[in-house]
Amino acid sequence: MKRAIITFITAAIYCSSPAYAVSERISAYDFAKDPAKVAALQRAVATMKSHDAADNSTPEFRTSWQYWANTHGYLGTGPNAAGTVATYVPASIGMCGGDPVCISYYDHLRDTPLPNDGVTKDIWGTCQHGDLNFLPWHRMYLHFFERVMRKQSGDANFSLPYWDYFDEKGPTGKGIALPELVRGKSAGAMYDQFRTPGLNEYLTAIDPSNGSAKQAFDFTNFKLFSSLLESQPHGAMHCATGSGCRAPDIGQVPLAGLDPVFYLHHANIDRLWQCWLNREANGKTIDLAWAKANLGMPDSWYDTSYQFVDENGQAVSMTIADVFTPGVINVHYANESSCTLEKPVLKKPRLLGAAAPKAMKSLSPVSHTKGVVLKGNALTVPLQAATESRLRSASPRAMGTRQGNMMLIIENVDIQGDPEVTYKIYISSKRNPKKSVYIATLNYFGVIGSMHKNHSSDSDSSNKIGTLIYDVQEELMELGVQSTSDIAVRFVPSNFIKEITKKQTTKGSVTVGNIRIEPSIGESDQ
């Protein structure tokens, strides 16, 4: 069985503070077992939604559901808006491919006037994606959102639950189910009708590969970890829950905060970050000094400040430095030292005895330099001997991986139009194509469709994913290849629920540049 759980010593980033109680977040699965907790959650959401009708210049409105959804993103005419309904909806409906259900999901959207309160213009639409502020911004956001929820619930001990993707199985005992806490109309205020058809009714389930965080945890480098975690499971689960990122609410960046499951999803992303921090700290206290010594970020990064409102609707600000200051955000998770990174898969070992790990050391760089176009069909790309190894100038320490580990680099990934499907990435044996190992899933959350100006990317083009880097050492060992010449990279279309095996042609496409597998080797080893 492939190991799917990472365990390590829990370090203390959070400590108690007399100014604000410690919050312990538990899984949605365990949360649902306590009727008092469920009642408090329902009460908080219902009360916040009732505040949507308040005068938008009042503190009461600043504790409303709409206000907090708009903090992440919104439609309107404010400085950080993703556009107006008149501009955003027609452009986005084009991604529905004529599906009437998808198109109907846009009928409920409305422009939200920006309050003239001197506060909100610096708060709404400030979510961070596509940059290294993604994790700290969302931690701040959840912190203040939880404080609002706690006050509206009337329960002084209220804490947000998190969605551990592998807690609840689908109706056939397979796949990832939406948490019972938000599923179906019996979920009350936690219900959102605008999700992937079948999930609310417990008729279908999400492909478990979308919940995998393994690739992110393969790296000790914060920049690579953050980028990979944001893509998967963060983006992949947004798309899986939101009709392949074709429809609001949860599937669209500016509208995702309208769906209650959004907050459970992001609580789990924050928990996974805490698991990674605990692993890297290895028992040391995680404070500002530790962060500056270990995350590889410039001092100016920690000075970055964001605006929010508190449980009383009053303006507050927080810096990234505060995120790493014990006592400022007093949150911990019921499980932040033994995180399930992917669904365990029972398989016969593919390693060829004790010789397999030794053979891995002799693998030489391979590549495919002609580029490929993905148009809805599965595509296998054989790799050939490479003339150079471009990663040789990057030390393993800088890469955040072990010396000599084989890296899969997929360059210049661009989107043309709506690809209609996403793609699972596998490595496989050319001699035995049935032998393949899953690496990751391409997803387009925040890549296709309109975004607001606070979403960054590696280029000015909103449809550019850029370069993807994965550590595939373990996967190659699992595959059991003895020679680099036996390696191929395979792209298989998927709709987040299952792989698509029937041949089809899509209007949009995904183009991929160079594909390389090569070792991470330090300067001294050349």
C-alpha cells in the first residue's frame, strides 16, 4: 500500500491569549455528530444571511454573509470588482458549452453596490491567488470570518469545521463525498444549490485524486509547496465541487465565498499548511524568527498588510508577520500532525526487488521538446534522451527536494478558450503502457474566466498556467522502470468526477511546451 499519511512532531505556532480564546477546528465529519455544534453553525450562517438586508453603511451589514463573500471577490463597480453582471455573466456563460443547468446557475448573480463607508473599498475583492500571499491571506480571512461566526452563533466556543476530503465516501463507497454537513436541503443554511449536479443529492462523488496534496508535500521549499498546494487540492477541489469551474458559486473565484462549503474547504487547506509547517519545524516553535529563517521570504513580505473587519463590523488590519506571531491567531486543528495526503490505494508492489532504488540513481535526463496540444483525447508523450539538464544549476536545497531526485518539468502550459475537460497527468512505461502512476491533475481555477486585479500570474495573460514542477522520484520507483528510455508522460481527460475514455474533440485546448524528467543535482555534483 502506498503511504498516504504524513506524521511528525507538532510544533507550537499557536498559544493561548487572554485577549482571544483558542479555537480548535475539528473535521466536518466529527462536527456533524454534535447537534449543538450543528445548531450553532446553522444559526450563525442564517443570522449572517439575514444581515444582507441591512443598510450597507452599517456595522451590521459588515457582519453579513454577502459582505464576507465579497471580501473574497464580488461583482459590481468597485476598484477590486471582477466586473459587473452585464460584463461578467455573458463572458462566463460561454464556458457552459450550452449546458442549460450551468447557464441557469448564473441567474442568481447580482451586482453589489460598494458601501460608501470609507472602509470597504480596501477590503472587498482582496483575496490573493497566484502569488505567495495566498496562504497567509486566507488564514487571516478565516480568522476574522470565524470571529464573526462565533458572535452570530451565540456560542462562545464556536469554531469552524474543516473538510477532510477523505472522511466521507461517495454513494458507492468510492470517491469523495460532499460533507453531510452541507449536503442536501436538510443542510439548511449550509446548502447551496449551485454545485456539481449529483453531489448535493449524494448521487455521485468526486474523483479522489483531486484531493491529493502529496505533490505539495514532496517539497520543503515554501514557494513550491504554496504553488502546488494552491493548484491541488485547492484549485482541483474548487473545480470538482463547482461544475469543473464553469459555474458559480464555488467554481468561480469572485463568487466562491457565497457557498458555505468554501469555508470548510479553505479551513482544510489552512490545516494542510499547518501540517507542513509542523513537519518543517520538527518540534521547534513556529514564530516570526523561525519563519524568517526557514521560509526563504524577504523581510518586506512579512510587512505586507491587509484590511478586514472584526466581529463587530469594525475595521482591522493584519500583517503576514502577525500570522507567525504566537497569540495573534489562536487556532489549531484536531489533526495537524497526521494529515492524510491522498487516498490509500491497495496495489501489488511494482518495485523490482532491492535493485530498484539502486537503478534509480542511474536514470539520465529525458525530454520531449516538440510541444503537444491537448484537445479532449488521451495522449501519451514518449520521452527521449535529453541533450542537457537545466536543473543542474539549481541546488536540491533551493528546489526543496532531495539531491538526485527525479523531477518532472512541464513547461509553457497555456489555455486556449475553454478546454471543456481537465487532464490527469501520469508517468508510464513505454514497454508496458498499462503500468502507470498518477502524478497530478491540471485544473483551471482562476485561470479561465474573469478575475479581479489582486489575482497574480506569471504573465500578463490570464490563460497562462506556466511551468509545472513535480518530484516524481517515488512514482518512478513505484513504476519500477529500469531505464529512462522506458518513460512516457500520459495526459488523460477527466471531468473531476471520472476519467473520460470516449474519444472527443473539444473547442478549446491546452498547449504544453517542453516536457522533461531530470535529476535535481547541486553545483558540486556536476
